[in-house]
Amino acid sequence: MKTLIRHAEVINPVSRCHETDILIEDGRITSVGLHLDGADEIIDARGLTAIPGMFDIHSHGADGADVCDGSIDSLRHIATRKLAEGVTTWLPTTLTQARGHLQEIVKTVAAFRSHDDLTRCPGLHIEGPFINREKAGAQNPEFVRLPDIDELLELHAIAPACILSLAPEMPGAIELIRAARSVGITCSAAHTSATFAQVSSAVAAGLSHLTHFGNAMTPLHHREIGVVGAGLLDPRLKVEAICDTIHLCPDMLRLIFQIVPRERILMITDSVAASWIGNGEITLGGLPVTVQDGIARLKKDGTLAGSTLRAHEGLRHVAACTGLPLEDFIQCTSWNQAQSLGLEGFGKIAPGFHADITLLDLSGNVVRTIVAGISRFIA
């Protein structure tokens, strides 16, 4: 089966090609150029922009469904919403939960992965439970516990843990980071009161990401630059940015994209079940949440409770805040994520790459999402 996308504006990291054709065969891109032919299916993309299918490496839920529901139906529903956002690869992301419940959630993710015919799901993102209770934010403090190598390896044996978010200053965290890295798990600092020195020690042990940068972490200060300062300064760290102009205000987004090299920025949604629902109420890890004007907050104290951001909206926000064209930051949506997770053949529209492609209209809305050469979402 050969599919031809015709007349698309093709956006790749640092490049833009006008009125370009993309030929796909057996789930891979075989040719990108002008006046291609010989396809069984033709998609007219005149007036549309083709970008590499986006990765969302931090997503708790969407449209009333939560990864922590422990339900394959919930995971499939989230996946369909991710496709409508232009996401082709995602990591179901857990919350701080009791040990037994967390195992059941991971078992459900494993079952979902074995039958997933919608998106690509290379594994999961474990956020918590090994965090700092003082920086729990919207994580349920009832289930916060000290780093436990045995618990992590038990979860990883059920379904691949691609990312572990933890507080690096907690007792046993450095040993856990070393153990996690030894089995291929990317470690990220989250919900943390760490000093710059503590982050640096964790980086030396293998820490390489900062979860929802700027949020639930020690801020930049002129006498102690904290975790935020580490993200701005340390070239070994990748920063995960929620580009919703809420978790990071427009000026902070502009600052990040001005001073942090593009290869260190990972755009995420941190979406929760509140995304896609409009105003209303949900729960997050057992905690009541109110959604108003696109902002999810804990009912008890108004703490931000994840995001309602849709992945493609992040593109519009970054462009508006920074004035950058898509080709200047598109690598932050898929290429960087793929490289960080060690996944080859993703993040570019080029011969030999997986045919994971998102088509956007002139307003940045998702028109079609293609996974392995197959249209999985059509607006």
C-alpha cells in the first residue's frame, strides 16, 4: 500500500519546503520531493502544513478519562483525543498512588500497549510517588513515599518505564537514579525542593530531565539558583515545558526559547482528565479539581492541577510568545523526545523515517493525524 501526500508545506527541524509531496510505503516515508506519483491513495494537502507526528511524554488524561482509572477503555479514549491533538506517540503518565493500585495501573498500561492500534505507546511515565511531600502540588500527599528501587523495578518489569519523575534530594534518590539509568529509564526531577548542588549531584548520577519546568520546584534566586537555575544553566539537562501560558507565562516562554538551546527543550501537555471537557469538576489522584476558563485547580486551595492544554495549541502559544516560525522549534515536539528516549526514525519527515505525520490548517488546527502511514484521525 502506497500513500501520497501532495502539495504540503513540509516543516522539519530548521527547514521548510513549499508545495512538497510525501510518498509513504509500508509505514515508512520513501520519498519527499516534487511531482511524485505511483500511489494507491492520494491525500491532497494543498494549503496544509505537514509536521512530524508529535510526542506527548507527559499526559495523565483527557476528556474525563484518567490513566489512573486503571481502564483500557480510558487509555483508548485518551489516545483518540491525543490523535485529535496531532500526537502520534505518548507516554501514559501515572500519579502518586498506593503501591498496589499503582501496580494495577501499570498492568493496564501493559495490556493497552499489547492491543494499541491507534497510537504509539513505547512505555509509561511514572510521576511520583518518590517526591517531596512539601512540593506535592496536585499529587496526593497521602501516598508520597521514599525512593524504593524494588518497587520501581517491579513496575518496570510489568511495562517499560520510559521516564521516572522524582525528587532528587530525598534519601535514596541518587541510588535509585543510578539503578534506573542502568535499566534504561530516563530520570527527571519533579516536585522537588532540591538546591542547585543537589541537582548537580543527581545529574552526575544520571538525571537528565526536569519535569514541568518551573512548576513544583525551587525557583531561580540570586543567592541559590535552585532547580530552575539548573535547567537554564546545565547543558546536560532537558527541560519539559508546558506551553499553555499558564504554567509558564508568556515572558517565561520567551525567556526559555531565547536562552535554552532548542535541543534541550521538550514541549509537553501534562494534560489531565480536565482537558477537552470545558468548565466542570473532576478528580485527580483522588483529589477534587475544578476547571474554569481552561485552568484546572485543586478545590481545596487553588493549586494548579495539571493542564488542559492540547498539544497543537502549544505550537500556537510558542509562535505567539516568541515570534519564531515553526521550523525553529518543531524539534521540541518530537525529535528531541525521540532522541532522549533512544527511539530512532522519528521526528522528521524524511526518507526512511516512520510515516508519523500531522497535517495542520492555516490556523494551526489538526486536520489529519497519520500513524505508520495510516490516517488515525481526520477532522
